[in-house]
Amino acid sequence: MSASSHLALDIREDFLLTEKAFGEKYRRGKQARLEELQNVENRLAVEHLSSEIEHMRPITDLLSMFSGSSATLLDAATGVPVDEKKAEISYALATIRLQRSLELADYSLSNVQNILKQLDLDDLGVSIFRELICGIVLDESALAIGARHKVSRQTVSERRTRLITKVLNLRENSQVMSLQTFMFSRIQNEKGIQGFSLLDPVVAISRVPNRSEFPNVVDVVLLGLWLSSADSTNGTPKGLTATVGDRLVRR
């Protein structure tokens, strides 16, 4: 308490005094001074508690989204997500860091979604992002996407090139770099080949049907996986492809 730098010097000094030294210093007015110091101590305790509550609020707000989805937090954490709701829960759990105290990572779903919204994509842009850049299964060609959106193949290719640059520039945001680092940490090495396990609840989000409005939790995970397919932090992503054995490897 005495080390609280925002306290007045005389109060900090009094907190350091032994009971005997305090009595000698305040031969008169001792009780009034004790009450004053007690009030200061109470105020500091309230400030500390308020700070702890504010620190935990984002985590408790996050945990509230699990309400009704599972019987326990363990149940919510297990299994591979098969729909967007379960995917959001799995991703949310992955953003709670178990440090010396609970912390919410800065690559939270809302943080990365807000950054992706800055891309300001129309329907064609969303298709290119999901199917020609960050997608795992690239079944659609630029020609097919162009036909679907009634534009030429060349238009799709040019938009893809520009969008790749814009997506790579998102790494200038610390939240996106944190997401990339987090995804890097989930890479496994199996028989000398680096890749991601589709049994990993976070990685498995990439396989959830992606039909809702952009950007959703699947888009966020696809972005993180795509960025982590680069050989280095600032390298050019190669993209990922699924192999036999529930794994994603660099193309």
C-alpha cells in the first residue's frame, strides 16, 4: 500500500511506520489520523477491486455467450465445430489466455472482424477472398466465379491481385499479427512435414460451411491460416490444402 506512487508522500510515510513510531509521531490526533488512513486504505481496496472487475469483464462477457450451448465449459471446449455457433465458441475459448492472470488475446473475434470489414468487400470480393485466396478447397476457378457474378475472368484475376495486396497489408495491424502468430503456434510436425491437424478445434473451423455474412468466424480463421502458410512472418502465403489423414499442409 505504501508503494502506491499516487498517494501523498506523508500518507505513504505513515503507512511505513511501526505502531510505536506512529504513536510517537501522533501523540495528539492519533485516532483522527488512523481513521484518515483507514479511509485511504478502503478507497484503494475499492479501486483495486474495480480494476480487477474491469479486467475480467471482457472475459465474463465472452463466457456468457456459452450460456445454454453446453452443460459445462469443458463440454463447450471439446469436439470439432460443425456449425458457426460452435465455431464461435471454439474460437472464443482460444482467445482466453491462461497467464499469471486470465487475459483476453487481442485477436478476439470482434477485433479481427472489425479489421476485415475495412476491406469493404462486395459480393464478388467476398467470393474471391473465400474461394480464390484464403479458401482451403479451391474448387472454383476465376472463370466460374466471373460467370456467377457476371464479370470477365480478367476482372476476377485483377481483383484477386489487388485484394491479396490489401489482405497482406492487414498485417500492419497488431491484432492480425497476433492472429498469425497464434496460428503459427498450432503448426505440427509429422514425419518431417509441417501442417495443421483438422482435429484441432480452431483449425477445424475452416471446414465449417461458410455461407453467412462476411466477415464471420470462418473468415477470421481462414485469414489466420492463410497468413500462417507463409515461410516467415512477412513472407508471401502459399495457401493450404487438405491431405488424406485430416491435415492441412502448405501448397
